[in-house]
Amino acid sequence: MHKNMNNFSGQFEDGLAQLEDDLAHKKVSKGEGTGPISRILSNVNLLVLVFLLVTLFKAQLYWPALLILVLGFTRFGHWVSIGLLVYFAIIQYWPGVIILLIFGAIGWVSVWYGMRNVKKNLFSERAQVEPFEGMPDLLFLQIFQMVFFALALLTSGILSLVFWILFGLVTLFEVLRFYYRLASPWRRLHYSLIMRYVAVAANRVNIVEKENKEFDIDTALNEFAKVIYPNWTDEAILKFLETIEEKMNSFSDGDTLRALFKSNTHMDDEKIEGLLKKIQEYFRKKSPRWIIAEIIERDYGIKE
């Protein structure tokens, strides 16, 4: 009996682990919840792919380059890479072998980090938010980066130098954009969640204008919470919002802020109390920042 129970327990844990792997693979294949490290490594791998294409073009190996362009970004891309790796080894085209091995290694590490991030957040209570939400400019930066990189490799002389400078400037701007969202834990949530609220609020404005009603902040905040925690019940969302409102009304962070101001500023007690009073008045106005602040504290602690 005890042995059967152990077998059942082991099978159940194996089945749960397999389900977790399947869900993680599904999300990673769609690029959902992979996290910043996986995203950055994927960007680097695209540059490696561009380098391979330029190398093949210079070596007049046109059909492998065409194969990568046609099938490399599809679900057959993995098999194309393996096939070309074998082909390059057979014809002893070692630059292609080396570049493909680097491409595969970076890709594997990117997927590993993506899987790890997805699994970490899959059954957690953390907000399912990507740090780069609301940043469509990153796609355009990536396109220009790849184009300038390819042209810098293909050209020579002054023209090549111009493209290297352009590639460097775009890359620097891209790094600054990454830093803007990743410099501290609260940044990974704050800006992305603000963009989500903007979308929710815009949708609510369209609805109330059609129905000739006034904008209701309570409804907007409720819908905002739902898009952050889509698996929560209505009761859980309501309790979550009520908890936040109680904190705001009681100014529960007052003592923490007072200690923060005393340790980090030269203000006297009277000025600190005056500032805290203004902050408390501001907290009485309902705002999406209430929710964002609560989520940051839940995910990363009160200091953030």
C-alpha cells in the first residue's frame, strides 16, 4: 500500500512537472513572459544571424542564405540550422560552422532563461508583466540596428565607417531604452503598468462617450486590476482594491516615509510633517498608481 502511494505520488509529481514544462514551452514559443535576459539574448542572436547571412553572401553561398531568409524565422528554423551545420561541416566551410555553433549556443541560453522565467512566474502571485510593454520603438530600433550592421559589414572605406557609427548610435540608444526599464525592480513594473492603464482608460472613455455617461474611476481601476491578474475571481479583485483603499485612507506608509525623509534629507520635522500632509491629501484621490504601488510592494518589497 505504502509502495503504491509512493508510486502514485511520484507519477503525480512527474505529471505536474511535465504540465509545467508544456505550459512554459508554449509561452516561450510565443515569446510571452520570457523575461529581459532572454529578450536581450534573442536580440544578440539576430545580429549573429545577420553576420552569418553577410558571411554567406561574401562567400557566394547564396542558396544557404536564401534558405535562412525563407525558413529561418519559421517553425522550421531549428531544423534549417541543424541541416546547414551538417552541410557546412561536410563541405568544410568552417566559418559557417563556427557562427552556427555560436548562434545555437546563444539561442539555447536564451530559451533556458526564458523557460526559467516563465516557470518562476507560472504559479506565483506576481504580476504577469513584461518590462518592455508599451515600447514599440524597440522593434524599429532592432530593424535599423540589423540593417546598419549588415551594411557596415558589406561596404568598405568611409561608407562602412558611416554605417558602423550609425549602428553604434542605434545600439547605444537601444541600451539606454533597456536601462530605462531595467535599472531597478520598480521600473520593470511601473512603466509597463502605466501603459496598461492608459489602454484600459481609453477603452472606458470610448464606452462612456457612446453611452453618454461620466468616466467612473472605480470601474476603470477594477478593469485595470483584472488585466494584471486575469485568473483572479471578481471577489479577489474587489478584496485587493479594498485593501489598497484602506492603506491609502489610513496613510499606512506615513511612518515609513517619515523615516525615509529624516534619513535622506536635511529637512526639519516641521517641513517633513507639512510634506507628509500634502502626500496624504494626494493619496485620498483614487489613482492607478495606488494599484501599481501595491503590486510593486507585493512583488519586490516595501523599499521599492
